[in-house]
Amino acid sequence: MADSARSVQRTYLVLTLLSTLASSFIWGINTIFLLDVGLPQLDGLEVTRRLRANRATRALPVILLTAHGTIDSAKEALRRGAFDYLQKPFERDTLLGTIKRALGTLDRIDVEIISASPKMEAVKKMILKVARSSSTVLIRGESGTGKELIARAIHNQSPRSSEMFQAVNCAAINENLLESELFGHEKGSFTGAHADKKGLFEVADRGTLFLDEVAELDVSMQAKLLRALQERRIRRVGGTYEIPVDVRVVAATNRDLRAMVADGRFRDDLYYRVNVLSIDVPPLRERREDIHVLLDYFLKKHTRNTSRLVKGLTPETKRIMLDYAWPGNVRQLESAIERAILLCEGDMITPEDLPLEVQQETKGTTAGAFKLPPEGISFEEVEKNLILQAMDQTEYNITKAAKLLGLTFRTLQYRLEKFGIKKPDGKEGEPTEE
């Protein structure tokens, strides 16, 4: 009877694995290993050790299957680099969920940064420089500028490229769940913790961990992240021992962390820990040369993906796209192109195929109507005059004035200092941020 049960279990495992692999193209699989700890000749621990020691397989996840009596061995395997373990018997959904999480670690996107502007070429050079080290990197830039793409490029150019790249959006996860997501948890540590779970620091061991929107961490999580970076050790939620980790952290933010430090909203010691190396990504409106090449790239990409026969953009459509400020940056540009291809009724994208906000803003702009006088102008005087108008309209609020001018907060702050612009007499204090 026992042999029959084991036979059913083996058949179930094979069928489940084949079913998972058959649907894996949706998830983008390469390879995973599903091993029993109690293998007859080489046990699962030894196989795991050999897989991790081989450069060709060290980045591939290993899931161990274990009976109750070998749980301690399975925990040891986790410390040696296994992805996770399952205690027999287990539910089908539990196995599929674990496999799906493992498949997620195999996300090896080939990074191609499309650009033609000097500013982005400088960013590419900086990527190559910072990739050589294991120091933390802070990527600063507005939403949609491609900060995660740059983080992946750093990883792919680094000595850690054969290991895991893991990404987490710190603003998208509840603070209690985020601790478990980053550091893992022990079975029974809270309601719903039915098994031990490795956090992203462990999963990305010897690889790269990308912390997007790091400015959104609350004070408690800031302290825990600082300790992990300083000590290179983490403790799972509910755990009693520390686990050494070797992770290169790349953080990103669209906020002014220095201002947050000054206001007491971000720890200064954490700021200096994550800002060892930094990369500033310019917004799309400050590198308009890139709009041309990005339009061509996204047109080819989404035409191919949707099998639509769209050849290009009409001259008027291209002019509108080039004049628009793109507050959502590259992400917004790609979304606009994808939408236009789906709505386009002919073989050329017309202005009517564009999102309404793009059409309406460019119809109201006066930039194209400006005529340069024969005698020429002082560009700096025009720039200074526009800044003064924006500051006056917003009662010297830098954040609001920057939005009116289509500039970043940092860029406007630099230009205010450059032109020596301060609040006029009768208005106390310096220009405000909020």
C-alpha cells in the first residue's frame, strides 16, 4: 500500500511539473530543479551544492521536496542556496505557487537603452563605471524615465551578472508585508505564515537587489534596511538567527532625498549608505533628441507585437509628439504609441489616434508660434523672464513653478541660484518647496 502511495505521488509530481512547464512560456522560464532531499545516491543537499558551485547552473533555482524527518536538512539547503523547500504531502497549488515564484527569478531581460542624446550617452558611460564595483547606487529621476532599466543594465554589466536580479517597489507593498518580502519570515511568525519563506535579500544573494521608490520606506523600515546594508546580515520575521547575505543594492527615487533628510523624513545615515554612487536620469523633455529614436523603436516593437501594418506617423503627428512635454516620460511615450497603433485605421498614425492630453496640450502651446526677430535675442534674458513669471504666478513656490515650466525641482532650483532670483522685498523668506 505504501509503495502504491509513493507511486501515485511520483506520478502526480511528474504530471504537475509537465503541466507547469507547458504553461511556462507565459512566465518566461529557462530551467528550474525540483529535487527530493532523500535521493538514493546523491542526496538533494549534495546536488544543490554542486549546482550552486557550477557557473552554468548557479543562478538556477532549486526547490527541495522533503519529509518531516529531513526538514532540518532542507533548512540547511536554504542556507546553501536552494530557492525553497516543500514538506510532503503538499497541495498542488502550493507546488505551482512555489514554482511560479522560482520562475520569476529567471527574468533575464536583455537591456537595451535607446538614446541619441548626449545626456543619455553620459548616463551609459556612468553605468559602465559603477557596474565594476559592488557599492550601492542611487538612481534619481522622474517617474517613467527608465530607472529600473538602468538598474538592470548595471547588473548585466557587473561581475554579478550570472546571479539573480530582484526588483521590488517599496511604495506598492504594505510596510508589514514589505519586511517579509525583503527579509523573509519563519513559519508561524504571523497569521498566514504556513512555511518558512526566503526574502529577496536571500534570493538575490551574490546578485543585485533593486529597491524602487526607496523614499517611500517608513522610518522603521529605513532602520532595518540600514542595518542590512551595514552588517550584510538579515534576520527573517520571527527568526532567531542572522543570515549572511552578499547583495549589491541599487535604489531609485523620484523624490529629492536631500530635502527629505533636511525635513527629517529620511535618515541621513541611510541616505549616505545608498548614495555611495549616483546616476541622474534626465527627463525626456530635456533630451528631445531621444524622442525621434524612441518613436521608431516603439513603433517597430508594438507593430510587431500586434501584427498591425502601420508604417509610421504623419508629419503633423510627429510634430505634435516632438512638441509635447511628456510629463510621464518614456513610459508615457510608449503607452501613447501602443494606443495609437491599436486605434489607427490606416497605415499612418494621425493626430486623432493620439491620447487627448497630447492633442490638447500641443494645440494650446505657443512655442511653435514664436518668431525669432532678425536682430536676435538674449536667450538667458528670455529664460530668466519666464522663470520670474512662473515664480510670481505661484507666489514663489518652486514645486509649482517647476511644473509650469516643465522642469524638475532640482533644475529650477539650480537656475534660481544661477540668476540670483529671490523673493522680492516685502515677501519674507526664500522661495518655498511646497
